[in-house]
Amino acid sequence: MRLQKQKQPYVLGHRGASGYAPENTMESFKMALEMNCDGVELDVQMSKDGELVIIHDETIDRTSDGTGWVKDLTFQQLREFNYNKTHPEYQHCDIPKLDEVLSLFKGTNKIINIEFKTAIIKYPGIVCKVMDLVDEYDMNNQVIYSSFNHQHCVDVLDRQPDAYVGFLYEDGFLEVIDYVKRHNGTALHPALYLVEGAEWVKEAKEKGLEINTWTVNLPEHMEIACQLGLTSIITNYPDVAMKIVEKYK
Ligand code: G3P
Ligand code: CA
């Protein structure tokens, strides 16, 4: 899959519409869908009993009223807590399973950027489990896979060479364009501060790589992303980004 150039930049809601609703919850994904942005980004991890769950941190402490590692709690135990902490104006939010999110977006034209949150915990078999589920839902043409753990990017491509795979990175990365090309990646997923004023953007585009940057929350940065012709803006405020992107179409 490639994203259609005439529609760029795409707007993807980071952890849903997480500027307005508790991150990585169904409430946040539904809000992004209602805003009619181009899709969402989410983080996938695995419970003790092997359920694919959507949560950013390796522990539930920051986003819920519970405590503990995702890997040490069964899905039933994880569901006992309230994941409304980043927006307490919401009364109660569950931790979602990946299949619940896929169901929500099935039949739409929206993109789901599934980030394997596997830098610290290498959940055994997580890549196959996620890809099996996407196959089951027949949603390959809607999914962007990404990870800071580039082994998992390569694992996706080994199984499905035409998968859309974005390599996430932050500071201190040398020769990233050639590196991602060498591993057959589809896109660079750089932190926003690597993009501002970057001269390598032109080279990356010429070499056929797409560029999806995060987390673009200020209007002036959204403007820069549009001016540079980036492929996607990943933002907590999809409604704001859509208004800005509209000006450039
Ligand atoms: O996928 C883009 C972005 O979400 C990566 O950073 O920490 O928000 O998962 P983080
Ligand atoms: Ca993420």
C-alpha cells in the first residue's frame, strides 16, 4: 500500500483524538472517526494471557486508576481498571482490544497505524498475532505498521513484503534514508523536531520513501509539515490539522 499523493498530507489522530478524549480508548478512536480525519495511530501490547491490547506505556499507572505491568495482568484484570486518567472528565473508559478497534474501522476508508510498542518488552509472537488479526479482518489495505523496534518492522516485511511499514526514530540516527530503503521500509516516521527545516526530506521523497511525522500539535508545525509536502501528520488534534491541511489542497 502507498498513500495517494493527491490527498497529502493525511491527518492521523495520535492515540485517537487524544487531545480531547482519554488516549488509546474507544472513546478517543470514535471521536477521531467522527472528526472524519484520515485515520488513527495506536499502540499495541500484549496482556499476560496473550490478548492484544491498546495502551502506550508498558505499565497501566499513568493512564488508569490501577498499577502494574501490562505483561503481568490478564485481560480480565486489565479491564477492571478505568483508563480515563488523561481526561478525567470522562467517567469510565476501558482498555480496548485490537479487534475492537479494527471492528470500529472495518468498512471505512480510514487508516489504522498500528505501532508495536515493543522497545522494552519483546512480547513473544506479537507481530504474527497482530498480522493474523488484520488478515482475519481483511484490512491489510488500511493498515500502516510501525515500531521503534526495527526488528519488528523487518519481521512484518518478512511475512508480507508489500505491507506498509514505517520505521520510527528519534534523535541520533545516521543515514536513515539508506537504512530504511535497505530494509524495504515504506516510510520514515521521524519525531517532528527532526523534520523542521530538514534538507533530507527532498532526498527521502526522491528515493520513494513516504514521511509520516509525530506528534504535530501546534498549528505552526502543521503548516511546516504541509509546506514540506510530508505524507502524514500524526496529531492529538486532528480537527485542527484538517483545517490547516485543507488550505494546501
Ligand atoms: O507513532 C508515532 C508516535 O506515537 C511515537 O511515539 O511515544 O507517542 O508512541 P509515542
Ligand atoms: Ca505511538
